[in-house]
Amino acid sequence: MTIFLGLGIAGIVLLALSLVFGGVLEGLFDGVLDGLFDGLLSLPVIAGFLSMLGFGGAITLGATGAGTPAATVVGVAAGLVAGWLTWKFSKALMRDQTHATPRDSDLVGTSGSVVTAIPAGGYGEVQLRLGGQPVKYAAKAAAPVARGTEIWVEEALSTTSVTVRPVER
């Protein structure tokens, strides 16, 4: 039983190491195991297999007293199931993609409203929607624009400022 518990604990330690140092540990084998089994031999999968092999075997020995060969078979079966589930779950997580990061050029042509009046030759503040979120930008315009006026963005000057013009009705 001690060997099975040791394998279970070793699997948990390996899982903790893979979560903390995953890129470093997998980088040690860079070029050696690239693409082998499409992540089937990744550290979390191996850790899941090893943990379930150990703990499954220990539970079988302790609960049934069936003997080491039977405990090994049950542990290997449990380890294979845990490893396969870990592999499938990690593949699903890797496929999850986020939206592209918005760029300054995405602002051109968006509408918004003036929050702080824009003086002639100076800067005011406008509120725009970028990626579905309200954001404030410093804004300048060719002519003064009053607070509350609806505007269009003509040009993104930087990551924090834009050139705008009032919407004509």
C-alpha cells in the first residue's frame, strides 16, 4: 500500500510542479517530444495518471484486500481514465479563443458623446464604446464642441486621444 500512496502523492507533486513551472519543465524536453501524441504525454496528463494509479490502487487494497495485482489493474484503469479526461479537458481549454485585442484604428468611424466640452485648439473628453465597453478618450476638434454633443471619430491620434467631428443632423 505504501508504494501506491507514494505514487499518488508523487502524482500530486508533479501536478503542482506542472502548474507552477509548466512552461519551464516542458521546455526542458523541447525538440525531444514535440507533438508526441498531441499533448497526451503532457505533465498534467502524466500527473493525473500517476495520481489515480496510486490512489486507485491504495483504495482497492484498503477496501477489498484483493491483493497487489488486482489493485494494480484497478489503479491502471483509473489512471487511464483520469489521464484521458485530463487530456480531453486540456484540449478543450486550449481551443477556447478570446476576441482580438482592439486597436486604435478600430475607433475610426465610431460614435460617442462629449463628456467634457472641447475648446477650439484644445482637448476635451469623449466617451466611446470599444469592444462593447464604455471608454473615455481625450479629444480635439476643428471647432469647439459642447458637452453632450454626439460625435464621430475621424482619426485615432494615439492610444488615449482622438480627433472628432460633431454628428450633423
